[in-house]
Amino acid sequence: MTETKHEIKLTSARGLLEQLWDECGRPSLSWLRQQQKVNAIPHVKVAGKVFFDPVVVRKALDACGQVEGIE
């Protein structure tokens, strides 16, 4: 199986929540920070700030069963 490459676009925690969830079903910022703290959500630190790649985070959530796909 070949993996398709994507353009890496890093975003903030709030930006990640806005990109991956609609307003009604969006988890809280504190939930995201808790997941980040236990390394359940992939993230990178740059100059003391934390950023997320939405594509990588979505794949990680799919892989651990925290997000159900829409059919």
C-alpha cells in the first residue's frame, strides 16, 4: 500500500478543533490539551509553542478508534 503525501500545514489547538469538528460536536480545548499531555494527539513544539497537523491528528484519532467514520 502506498501512502499519499500531503502538504504539511501546522495549526494551533483552537485551529485544530475548528478544522476537525463542527461547532456542535467539538470537544473542549481542555480535552485536547489532556490528549496532548499523554501523547495521544500528535503535536510538535516550535519555539515553545505547540502546533498540530490536522491530517496527522485525524489519522491518529481514526487509528485509535476515537473517531468514527462517516459513511
